Amino acid sequence: MEKVAVLMSTYNGEKFLREQIESILAQKNVEINLLVRDDGSSDKTLEILKEYSKKGMLSLETGKNCGVGNSFMRLLYKTPDAYDFYAFSDQDDIWLPDKMICAIEKIRDQQAPSLYTGNQMLIDRFGRKMGARYESAPSVDYHQILCNNMLSGCTMVFNRALFSLLRDEKRRPSQRLLKNRIHDVWVAMAAAVSGSVIFDEDSHILYRQHENNVVGAGKKGIGDRIQEIRRKMTDSEQRQGRSRLAREICSSFPEFINGEKRDLKVYGFYTNSISYKRKLLRDRKIRTHSHETIIGFAVKVIFGLF
């Protein structure tokens, strides 16, 4: 029976936390080890976690609030290399009993770094089903992940080969990047350049939508994109999220940046090179994956906002 480390970061999640923990512990045909880092909760989240911890049902650590991306990765760095598979979990979803074993069966035979992600059945705050998040499988291409990641961390399961790369001190992303792009984007990009990403069109998770979601399933409209450009123009921390991601991936996984993947250097260092900027402006693939208009894409590249 495979040993699985499930990594959960919590923050003020008292309302739905028990239901999620119980669904994780009820997984079939695997040995579950639930590891939790609380990111500075001020409600009853810690009280609930300590209750389970005292019963030996999870391992708990606490820390100052550092944001969801950094919190998950700090937990990952402290997780021992003692498990067959690793998974991320949100604090407010519900896992179906076969969630973990179905994921493992998809990547069990992979020797190279491998990441499983899956579809989600959306539910409202009362648990009522709202339909599948994706009607067809989203792209797992690194261009898509870089520009507009559609792979959710709460569905991710990965093998030890990928875990070892992610945990390597020389390959870790900056805290600044994780505040901007969060952990699931980093993990998806790392898997896409170093190994493989598998998407399961079936859903094995009930993905709860409510007012306190850190990341939800809503779609961006024109107004949202205008606001995004305004934020990037006024807030330096919001700028160059995509190019910073490409830059850090190139730095952390240099041995995998070859062949077609050399275009990641163009995306990462376009602000330092006129020729790179011209290549990026002409890159139809990256513009298509970004879902930007021609003008919107050109504005971001020209003003260093990509």
C-alpha cells in the first residue's frame, strides 16, 4: 500500500475544515499522512487542528502568516523524503474516497518527475453541485501554465522524483515569486519542463466556491483585465509575474531548458534584450495562451508588464 503525504496549508478555515480533514483521512487503498501548516489563523482553525493532532490523525506546525504560496512550499521543504507520493490539499473542499488512488494509478509507473492534476466538481457553500469546472481538458503545455495556469493545486499529486526536485535547496523559487504566482503554478511549471503533467478529465474532488476562496473558478472579463493592467502599472510587485516565473524556472532547472524550451529564456529576459522583446512580440503561441488581445499583449510587453 502506497504511503502518501498530504500537505495542507490553513488560514481561518474553521467553517469547512473538519469536513475536508475527514474526507482526506477516509481515502481508500492508501496510507494517508496528513501534514498541516497553519499560516497564522485567528479563528478556531488551530483549535480544530490541535484536536486532530492530539489524536495522532495529523502532524501540525504553526508559523507567521506568509501567504498561501510560501506557506505550502515551506511545508513541502520540511516534509521528509519518506513517502511514495505527495499531494496538496485546500482546507475547504471535499475529497471523494477514490481521489488519491485514482491519481496514483495515473502516475504510478512514471520514473521521471510526474504530476497529476484533475478536474473539479464545483459546489457552493452549502455543498450543492454546480457542474464540472472544465468541460474538456485544459492544456498542460508550459506556455499555458506560464501565461494562464488552469491546473489547480488542490488536485495535485506528484511522485518522489518531482518532490526531490522541488525540495532541492538550489531549485527553490523566491518568496517574492510565490506571493505573485503561488505554489501551484511553480509546481506545474517545474513538472512541465522536467518531466510530465497528466490531467484527469474526471473529477474526484468537490471544489467549494464561497466568499473566502483564495483562488476560485471565476472567469476574467474585460473589466478584470483592465484592472490587472492598472495594478501592474501602479504596483511593482504585480509586474512581470510571467517573466519572473520563466526567469526563475530557467535558473532552477537549467539542464531541462533546451530545444523548444529555450523560448523560456526569451520570456524571462525580454526586458534586457531588444531582440528578445521583438521575438516575444511576434510569438503567436504565447499570446494565444495568454488570452490577450493583440494590443493588450503588445502593451504589456512594451512596458515591461508581461
